[in-house]
Amino acid sequence: MIKINLVKEFTGKELTLEFSKKYGSIERLERMFKRDPTNMEFYGDLDDWTYFNDHPDEKIEESKIIYTNKESIGAIELNLISLIKQFKPKSVSELAKLSERDLTTVQKKVKELEEEGFISLVKGSKNRKIPTLNYNKLEIAI
């Protein structure tokens, strides 16, 4: 059994910017919560937004633990994750060139990493898919 701890680190300011993108304004979220006071997501987001408006530099750490029996993260996958973090490629093709691997192999591995939640593929120009990391740290325990 392999335990993988995925850790994402960000600040209160970054979180409030995400809330702004999601809801538009804190006032709009307040109105949404008043219409649906049983919605725990609205409640939690409103509480966090209010708190982190006053504490923008506070560090936040979010983690997700994955347990797996399969070898979903091997040397190739770790190399691709490292290249994404270091070089921030603008496409999967660019990632393949950086890794000096065949595009078909890299596409398959990127799809697997996306399915596992390690990375996301963001739409870029000319129908490119930009690989981005979902987490700042990977902690692997065997």
C-alpha cells in the first residue's frame, strides 16, 4: 500500500481572490446564503472570506491523502510533475519535448495524472491543454 499526501499551500489573499472569482463579491455570497441558510458550502466560504479579509497574509495548507496499491506514480510521472513545476510548459507537446519522451507516452501519463488529481489541464490558445499542478508538495510513504 502506498500513501500519497498531496499538499497545497496558499495565503488568505489568494483564497479571497478565488472566492471573488467564484461568487463575484462577498455581498453576493451573503445574499446567496440568506436565500439558502442550510447550504454549508456558502456558510463555510462566507466564514472563511470574512476571516481572511482581515488576515490576508496568513498561510493556509490544504491536503488530500490518496491510498493506492497500484504504481500510479513512478519515475516518469514524478519527472513530468517536476518539469511542470519547474518550467510551466504551455502545452503537453512542450512537456514531451522537455521530458525527451514520445508525445503519445506523455499524453497517456498526463491523462493518468489528471485522473488521479495530481494535475489539471487548462485550456490554452489554439486548443492547447496546459498542464498545471494542483498541489505544491507530494509526500509519498511506502
